[in-house]
Amino acid sequence: MTATTTDTNPLALDFCGLRFASPIVLLSGCVGFGEEYTRVVGFSNRDAGAVVLKGTTGMARLGNPPHRIYETPQGMLNAIGLQNPGARQVVEEILPTLDFGETRFIANVSGSTIEEYVEVTRLFDDSPIDAIEINISCPNVKEGGVAFGNYPEMSARVVEACRRVTSKPLITKLSPNQTDIQENARRCIEAGTDAFAVINTVMGMAIDAEQRRPVIGNVQGGLSGPAIKPIALLKVHQVHQVAQRHGVPIIGQGGIVSARDALEFIIAGAAAVGVGTALFYDPLVCRKINEGIRDYLGRHGFGSVAQLVGTLELPGAPAAAAGRAAG
Amino acid sequence: MTEAAAKDRPHRGTIFVEDAEVLDVEAWPAEQFIMRLVAPQCAAHARAGSFAHVTCDPALPMRRPLSLMRADPGSGVIEFLFKIVGDGLRLLAQRRPGETVSVMGPIGRPFTPTPGRRRPLLVGGGVGIPPMVFLAEALGPAARDGLVLMGSEVPFPFDPADSRLDVAHLPQGVVAAMPLMENLGVPSRLASLGGFPGCYPGYVTELGREWLRGLDAGALQEVEIFACGPTPMLKAAAALARDFGLPCQVSLEEYMACAVGGCAGCVVQVNTPAGPAMKRVCVDGPVFEAAAVDWGAMQH
Ligand SMILES: Cc1cc2nc3c(=O)[nH]c(=O)nc-3n(C[C@H](O)[C@H](O)[C@H](O)COP(=O)(O)O)c2cc1C
Ligand code: FES
């Protein structure tokens, strides 16, 4: 499946058969279960192509003890620990309150065992959710999460198992905390993933020197925000090299705060772009990013976002024809 | 959105993002600052206990939550009192009149005084003073039979004056008061271990205990405690309420990222009938029933 234009809105795209009105995807863990940011006057889920819900597990989870977040240079650490009410509650109580006319809603699935991933995926498969993202890259839980995502063999086993129980678009969220992300991507494609989310947070730590204690209750956390953008860009570029041959699109993410950032990810190979931490500073940032992308497409003569995907011109390589689609 | 859907979603469109012009920044000892800004929507909708999420400087990736000390719907002016802790507030204190900062607010569940409890005991410690000022001004004459107690280990961010309003059962010589409260006709007293004249030389909650001890059973029935300040003080306020069988609402603080309920970064552990739960300080609070908070699980 590939990301292509479907209508006259230059920002719109087809992502694994879903129509996104904008390449912006609001990222898991930053926008609760879809309604939280609508508290803000001027914010609308319609400004995003899709909204990814908070990581959801089989059983309800209380999450980690405080402090769970901390500002760091050009970024922040978080160790929420997948606080969520459990998949059944999400499907039965929360999904019915969402307005699926506003945007596409994507579930974010996590678990401590492969069985749990499968159970949660199955519950979402039998729900109105538009797509399912498998989070094998959460750095903040003791079992599961990166324990799967850091090993291509384990990643593939999770993807394969989830693939068997859903026909909805399956997005695999890759960790930057691993040796060979390309090998991992290859294995996940073989196992049946339809798309990738690249990257999840980078593991980090903060210390309170006065008290000689870690700031974060969980000791370590995941780093997000502009601080990780160069890491994320490289990983998107690397995964794109593998995924484009199979027409597997990428949601590029990690530190995007402006249209310029978003464009860099698209050029590196992202069909859509994730916005998370940037909302915390500017809850109305989506409109600005959409405007900036629209302006860039116009100035550079691109009819759609899809035409810009993966147009990075590498030194020594023949200039890529402008206007070719991703994949 | 249809009208029916709007009714289902009363939370929508309740928090405003405004480019707020700084009117003035008043410096007090010990790196305390009072900042006044123009944010008409925030001013119009704020309640006692509400806070705002503020950009301190474009160089920082995060906003900072600040309790509202005052909000005047007429003039659109809001007021913060903050003490410099960390880089964010240090940069905020450097903002000059005429500059703008982005104010996102008002946010949070406010204080909700219980009808019939006509003797509110307001306890504010250090950076917890602002919501107590907001509440006292909102209650106005309704707080005249209550008492406002402020505690600080550094000089107060106002000039204390000897009280003209008598309060029974307080220790001899505890006469220092907050002039603002005097003007409202609401009795107030100050506590500090800093040796300031007229202040109670102990914890503010102990001064509260002295006052409660002097009340008869009938009067005690009419007391409700409201508190905001450092965690040890809030714990002591919760214990005081328990000892006297009083309702107590506390305003809590935690690091925040989104401040709209989206990240679950700001939680506190509370006890519910269904067992322990993690509640978000930004939207489930910042005001909580003291009896429900799991003080043992609290970070200092
Ligand atoms: C507070 C917070 C909570 C997060 N929770 C999740 C989660 O539950 N599942 C997940 O896959 N990613 C989670 N993430 C990672 C984000 O979805 C995103 O991949 C990452 O933050 C990088 O993007 P950004 O720099 O734009 O925030 C979380 C990030 C933050 C900051
Ligand atoms: S700060 Fe994000 S939920 Fe409270």
C-alpha cells in the first residue's frame, strides 16, 4: 500500500487506504484519548489527518509514580508507564464518544506478552477504529515495549501475531534504541506490517544534583522534542530506504515543531508527519504547519504532499525526478 | 458539531490561548515576583483555584503552570505571583512591560466552598499564597467569620501590617496581617520561622490548630479548610482536617506538559471507592479533597 493523493486538497493523502485530510498525525501519549485537546479554543482534530490514542494494554494500568515528566534542553523526558483504562474500556466507553467525522483515529497497542498484543489488537479490530499502531518501542515499562522492539526477531513475532487477527491497517512503531533499524524494518515488512511510525522516544535520564536523586520516578524516561530531531530524521531516511521498495509508508516523528521540520521528514521519506511534544508549547501548531506545507508545495510546484515524499537528493546520486510518489 | 454533540462535550472550547501583554513586573525579596498581564478571556473565565499555562521564553520547549492570584473580568487583567525556581521562571521574571507571553487558561477544577460552612480557614504557604488570595477575594464578606493564614520562611511578597480585626484564641502577639485581607474585612494572620515581627513563630498549620481548638462544637461544624502550598504543609493541613473532622480542599502542583489532560504527566495518586487511581492535576485538579489524596505516594 502506498501514500498517494486522492483529491484537490494538496495536503490530503491516502495512507494505507485511509484518507488523511493533512499529513499531520497527532502522536500517541500526547493527546490522551482524542478529546483532551478540544478543550482549547481554536484547536480542532480536523486539522490533523489522524489522531493516535494513548498506548492501550489488555488490563488497566496505573502507570509509573511521579515525577513522570521533566523539561530538558530542547526537549523533555517522560515516563508515564502506559497509564490506561484497558482495551475493553477504551473500545466500549471511549470510542463511542469520538467524532469519526473529524479525523481518522488510530489505536496504539501495547502489551507485556505477545498474547496481550494479540488480545488488544483483536478488541480494536472489532471496533470502529481506523487503524492499529503496534507500540513495540515504549521505553517506560519493565516488560514488553522495547524488550520486543529492540530485537528484529521479537518485533517480527509481535507483528506477525497481530497481523493474523486484524485486516485493519497495521502500523509498527519502531524504537531508535536499537542497533539495526533497517533489519528490524525488513523483518516487520515480511511479518505483514502495512506502515511504520519512526521514531519513538530515545531513552534518557535526568538527575537532581542537590538531592542526588533521579528526577523521574521511573529513573529513566523517553526523550522527545527538538532534541531528538536529527536522530529521527536519520532513522526515517534509513527505514525509507528499506520500506520504499515495498510501498510501505512511514509516519515520521521526533521533534517536529514547524512546517520546515515536517518538510524535512517528508523529503527524508515520511508520507505523514507526527506532532507530539510541540503541542505542549503551542496547542494551535497544526494550523501553522499545514499552512507552511501548503505554501512550500505551491512555491516548489508540487501538486501534493505525496509528490514530495522521499525526494531527498543524495550526493553523487542522480537527481531524483521531482513529483515521483513515495514507494 | 451538532448541538447534541456539543452538549455531550461540555469540555470543548473552555481553555483560551491569548497573546498577553505584560503590564508590570513587581520584584519582592527572595526572588518573588508579581506579574500583571492582559488576558481578557482568561480573566473572564477564571475561578479561585484556576491556573494558566504560560510560555516563559521561546527558547524553552515547555510552558509553566502558574496559579492565578487575581483575574479582573472588567479590565481583562490577570495576576500571577511566583518565586523563581528553575530556568523557566527566571526567564519569565525578565519579561518587561509591553512584551507578550502566551497565556493558556483558565485551566482546572476550582475550589468549591460547601454551602453552610461559613467559617472558611484558608491556609497558604509560600508559592501557595496566590489561590488563597483569589479565594478570599471571591468569598469577600462571606469569609468574615473565617480566617486567612499565610506562611512563609522568606519575607512575604507584601508589606504586613498589624491587624485591626480581632481573632479569638490566637497566641499573644500574633498580630501581623495581610493588608489586602484587612481591606476586605477578612481576618488574617501570618506565620514564619524567619523571625518577622508579629508573625506566629511556627508552622502555619499549627497556628490553624490553635484557632480551631478555641472554637466550640457548633462553630467547628461550620469550618472548611482550603490549602495551597508545599507538600509538607498540605500534608499537615490534611492531618489537621482529619483531627477536627473537617472537610478540606487542597490545591496541588506537579510538573506539567500539556495541561489539558492529554499526557498523564502530572498525576497524583488518590484513593477512590474502586481502589487507587492516578488523577491528572491539570484537569482532574488542581483542587482535590485532601482525604482522598494518597499522601504517602506523594513526591516532595
Ligand atoms: C508524554 C508522552 C507520552 C507518550 N506515550 C506514548 C505511548 O503511549 N505510546 C507510544 O507509542 N508513544 C508514546 N509517546 C511517544 C510519542 O508518540 C512520539 O513518538 C515521540 O514523543 C516523538 O515525537 P515528538 O518529539 O513530536 O513528541 C509518548 C510521548 C510523550 C512525550
Ligand atoms: S499536564 Fe498533561 S495531563 Fe496534566
